[in-house]
Amino acid sequence: MPQPDTTVFIREFQPGDEAAFRALNEGWINRYFRLEAKDMEMLVHPREKVLDPGGRILFATINSRCVGCCALLYRNPDEFEVAKMAVTASCQGIGVGRKLLAASIELARRAGVRRLYLETNHVLGPAIHLYESLGFRHIDPSRIEPSPYARADVYMELTLG
């Protein structure tokens, strides 16, 4: 019996991707936490809140279906924040998140970014392990500006060179 094609393709945000970006992120946030005002700003207006200020959004697709996403928020010319990374539950555990994050790191590197920063929560163990496996290191919370997210309690960075 032939296996379904699970080839993962990574591409940048295209017009019409707004709904997929919102649905993917609402899925994981509502599963573990609750949507916050800052989430809604970005999920309702990804072009204005992510792309227009200089950020990027990548999507992972399988058979042309969006199964994951990752935003790179512009913080300054040397730094992006990795945010709104999501993989649909049915595609978790097959390497989609790893490919998506690796592509995001490479995109940031090509853009001349020197540092990637992210905020997450300790209950997201598989995500934290993924970040660590691709070189992100934990930051002491006393070294960061307070997060706009109530759920953030883990802070990480990756220095690009």
C-alpha cells in the first residue's frame, strides 16, 4: 500500500495565508493557555504587526496544506524574535517543526541578523528541546525586559555568526 506524501516544503507568507496563520496559532495557544490581547493583535493583523515592520512569516506545507508556521518579528537591525511557531497536532513528531525552525534560522542569518530571541513556557517541553537542539540557550529572566505575555516563563537566544 503506498504511503501518503509527507514531503514538507517551507515557503514565505503569501496573500491569503492570514487565516492559516491565525488557525494554527489559536490551536496551540487554546490547547495549553488562553489567547491574550497581544496574541489577537498579531493573529488578526499579521501583515501590519509582523510583515510591515520588517518581520517575516514562514509556513510549512504538506501537499499544499499549511501545517506549520513561524514568525520572525523585527526587533532591531541585528535581532529578530522567533514567535508564533505552531505545527498542527496531526503533523507533530514528524520533523515539521525542526524544518520550520531551521529555515527560520537560515532566513535570519541571510538577512544579517546576529541574534534570535524567543519566549515560551516550561509546559512546552518538546518545543524547548527543539530550540535547544538547534542551538538556543536559556537566558536568566533577570536579563530580559518583562514580556507582554502572562504565559512566558522561559527565555532563550541564539547568536548567529
